[in-house]
Amino acid sequence: MKNKDTFFSKKSTISIRGKIIELSDPKIMGVLNVTPDSFYDGGRYTSEQLIIERVRQMITEGADFIDIGAFSSRPGADFISENDEVKRLEPALDAIRKHFPDSILSIDTFRSGIAKFAVENFSIDMINDIFAGNADDNMYQTVADLGVPYIIMHMKGSPQNMQKNPFYKNVTKEILMFFSEKLSRIRHAGVNDIIIDPGFGFGKTIEHNYTILKQLDVFKIFELPVMVGLSRKSFIYKVLKTVPEESLNGTTVLNTIALVNGASILRVHDVKEAKEAIRITQMYLNATDR
């Protein structure tokens, strides 16, 4: 969004395979879960054909990146081994790279071994770590050595316990402090391209999530791109007294608010609707007062 109030002033790009990707115009990250138990689409993409059809649909609808996850992070999800994560990922990555060799792919993992495996064997372009390095002391150095962008997310606790009465004195302030400490360590390790994710739905109450969304523009202090993952989460459908399958409209509303407040990447299940939200919001932000 080329607007005088645009969220970023210094770092609005990432480098992928030697190519500079500009994030001043918001981008879309489409979600592909190859898990049996993710909260919304778990168990849907269990064959190569279904995976290819889904990726093709997201790319056709306007996804800039595809984020592939093999470890469910829904509240209370089962903890699987690294071997099991590889078994789920390998056929999916092989199929996607075969059919979409130029697509920009991200891996949703907190394990440095999985990150290394995915980048070295399938030229994965980004690492999306919901644990922000807390689950693997080797993650920062591994990402630096691999030379790929790193998405760092805030989460209080783990998927197994994160929604058991999460408490903050000041949720936004505590997340800012969390990123301040983590970013220092990540940069010291040598990671050049960093995207921050406040972690909507990860160790936050409904009220916490809306507070973070309302105050999203304060994250500009880091002068880094911000990704938001709001898609069909419980703080939407619980407010609407519905279910994930019926929360697309609420998702679009919150994605629009996030864009107005400076989000650079929308991580979504529904690419077409996110693309439309970006177009409309760009028109709104670029409109003149006359």
C-alpha cells in the first residue's frame, strides 16, 4: 500500500533465492495443512492429487506464498515425532515442487532438523516457527546458515497448554518485550530477513486477540513486516456463536482491520476473499480527501 501512513518505513522487503520480494503491498500466504487434526482443514489433503488441486487453487486465486504444515498447532493437539513430521511432509513437498517449481514455499515447523531437511531437499523458501526458537536451541543458527527468511511468532506456552487461562498484565506490551529480546538473538545469529507474527489465538483470550488487533500499529517500532494469522480462529467464531466453517465473513472483517492497521502478510485458508480485502483496503487507504 503506497500511502503516507504505510506501516513500514525501513524494512519492507525480503530476499528469496536472490530475488527481492516487496512487502509494502500486502501479500497472501495460503495455508496447506497435511495433518489429520488441524482445527479447520485437518485431514482434507491426504493424497497427492488433493494437495496439488489445493495448491493450484490457492495460486490461481492470488496466493503469493504457500505455508505447509505437518504438525497441528490447534489447542490440545497431539505431539508427534520428528520422523512422523517428515513422513507427512516429504510426499507433499515432493509433489508441490514437481508441479509448481517456481512457487514460494514456507514450512510451518519449530524443528531445526525439519527446516534443514526442507530447504536442502525441496528448496523451501521460508521457515515459519510458532515457537520462536523456544523449542529448538539450534533454530536461529540453522536458519542463518540456510539463508532463508524467518517468521517468528509469539505464543504463551505450547499448543498443549496455551489456552489454559492465559494471563497478561498488558498483552501488547509483553509481546513487544518478547520480540525485542528474540530479535536481538536472531540478528546476532545472522538471520537477515525477519517477519514478526503476534500469534493471534496462541495463548490469548478472546479479549487479548482483539486488543492486539486494535493496537497492531505499535509493532511498527521494529520496522519489520508483520504477518497475521486470523483465519477462521475461535476468537471469531465464538463471538459469532458459530463454527470455523461459518466464520469466513468474520475473518474478512478482521483481515481488513489488520490491513488498515499495517499488516503486510495475511496467512489465510481463503485466498480469494483475502485478495479482495486487500484490493478494497488499498482503495480506501489511497483515497484522497477531495
